[in-house]
Amino acid sequence: MSKYSINENGYYGEFGGAYVPEILRKNVVELKENYLKIMGDPQFQAEFNQLLHDYVGRPTALYHANRLSKKYGANIYLKREDLCHTGAHKLNNALGQILLARRLGKTRIVAETGAGQHGVATATVCALMNMECVVYMGETDVKRQFLNVQRMKMLGATVVPVMSGNRTLKDGTNEAIRDWCCNPANTHYIIGSVVGPDPYPDMVARFQSVISEEIKKQLQEQTGRDYPDHLLACIGGGSNAAGTFYHYIENEKVRLYAAEAAGLGLEDPEKSAATIHLGREGILHGSRSLVMMDEDGQITEPYSISAGLDYPGVGPMHAYLAKVGRTKVLAITDAEAMTAALELTKLEGIIPAIESAHALAMLPKLKFGKDETVVITVSGRGDKDMNTYANYFKLA
């Protein structure tokens, strides 16, 4: 086991673990005891891989961004997770988890969502597998991601607006956990990121690792070498970054960069969602990680223009990788992300999700050699954010 791996107790260094109510202990233990066996079963692998190919549309393209490369003086490639069915990387994990839940005998699915992409992905696989689906979403996010709410409802999901707290992703997660506590026997909670109690962080990272698995093959085909010099992704909870980094964590030749949402800046924690920069060690949603909280240990409300990064915690894997220096984490403001989104749109004809734009916004902050290879994961497409973009850029 490497120094970057999760240990047998579910920790990356001091981060991780399973801090759950007693009523959920049986579910979490059952999941921990079975997920690796199920995922390693040849029949599971065959069904999962077939659906990834035929249903999700994998492998997604690794696109050489010519004009972006010329501007920044490096060979820049975009891993196009925005081309997945439903418009983001979230479907990789939702599909894997529902296949696993079915093998565990669960008949009902709950999920949380912020930007709506995980909610849409979960509603999609529930429609595919004919399972009941309930998605909890903060009322603030329901308004700013209304298109995705409509998609979830059309797919047959029940969308529950959450009125507590800041009415965003944290609050949707709280309610999903409450539901799970009330229905532990028949319900599986499909967590959308590398957060939550062990084994969720590792399980979600494994389902998303198809991203880096494909990058390795595609880089080998296109450049003759299976690793980049620089690898960039955005992090809220951190599922797309976990998948992007997964097969490169041990390769110290690859520099890993993560972009978290600084919101209006790091000066005021109430106007930011930069958990690694501003957070302290604490427990949130079932695991120990870095958490944004006040001096009394109460969770503070984060802020970001991006609904998917508007979360006061981060996956324990990312907290650990940042602490030991394996990843360099940059705090990206709303303005920097929106500028980067417009730049990609103008230069390459690709409108990214605002989450993904945070990763793109690292480009002007980093220095590259002209022969170096840079891979950026475009975790989702920008359709869901068009109202935000239109208001911000005054496109009407």
C-alpha cells in the first residue's frame, strides 16, 4: 500500500473514517465489506463497462486545444467529460453505484445535488434500472439550476427543495442523510462525490478512475507517452479530480493541480468556498476532513457562483493530498472562473460548466514549458449554467 492510499480503517492519513448514526452502521459496514468484491466480480465489470461504452458514451475524447495551447505556450489537452450522456462525469459513479445497490438488494435510491448534474445522473440511472429516486436539493440551487430540476422530474425523480441553512449543497446532503436514516433497510444513498463515510470516498474515486485510465491510453496514442507534465481539475467535494488524478498519484513526474472556489475572495470566509485554504479539521457528513467552520465548531455557509463547488467541506483524499504536498491547490474567484469560461468558449467553441471553468482559470497562474503536456478535465458542459452566464455577461 502506498503512502497516498486509503488504509484498512478508511483513512487517508488523519482524514476519513465513518462517523455515522447507529441506525446507518449496518448499511455502511455492509457496503464496506462488499463493495470491492462486487466491483471486482467479472459479471459486474462486464455489465458496468458495457454500459459505460454503450450508454454513457465512453471513452470521452481527449481533445488537443490548438488555440488555447498557442495562448499559453504548451500542449494543452481537454478531457471532455462534458461529452458524457447527461453532460458531466457524474454518470460514471451513479451508474456504478446503482449496479452495486441492486446487488445488495436495495430498491430505493436517495441522492443530494448542488449543480444538479449528480441529481440528473442519479435520476437517469434510476429510470434505466426502474428504481424509486428521491433527490434533495437546496432551494437556492433549485432556482439557479432550474433546467436540471426539470430534467430530473421528467426522468421520474421526486425533487425535494430543502429550505434549511443556506439552501445549497450542504443542506441537500443533510436531508438526504436524514432520509437514509429513516429508510435504512431498502434505501441506498448514492453520494455524488468523494465525501461521506468510508467506504464512499474510495468507492466513488474508483468509479471515477475511468477518467485517468482513459487519459493514459489516449495520451499514449496521441503523444507516445502515457502521462502529462501537468494535470488540472476543479474540486468541490472532488469526484472529477479524484478520477482525473487516480492513476497518476504514484507518478511523481506528474504535477497535480486542484482549483477550489474562492467565491468573492479569501479575505472573507463567508464569501468563499475555498475549504482547503480556509477550513480546519472537523467532521462533516460522516468523515473527518477539512471543513469551513467557526471558532465554536459550527459549519459556516460557503459561497460560490458555482452550485457544484458551493460546499463547506472537501473529500478526505484531497485534504490529505494537499496536506502532504502531492497536489497544489489554487483558490479561483468567481470573476476568474467566468473569464476562463468565456475564453474557452471564444477560443475553442466549448462552453464549460462553471465548475470546470475554475480548473481552466488556473492556466494564467501557472508556468509551462513550450514542449510540456497539460491535461485539464472539463468535468461538465455549460448548458445548466446559461442563465448565470447570461446574467453575468449581460447576453440578453
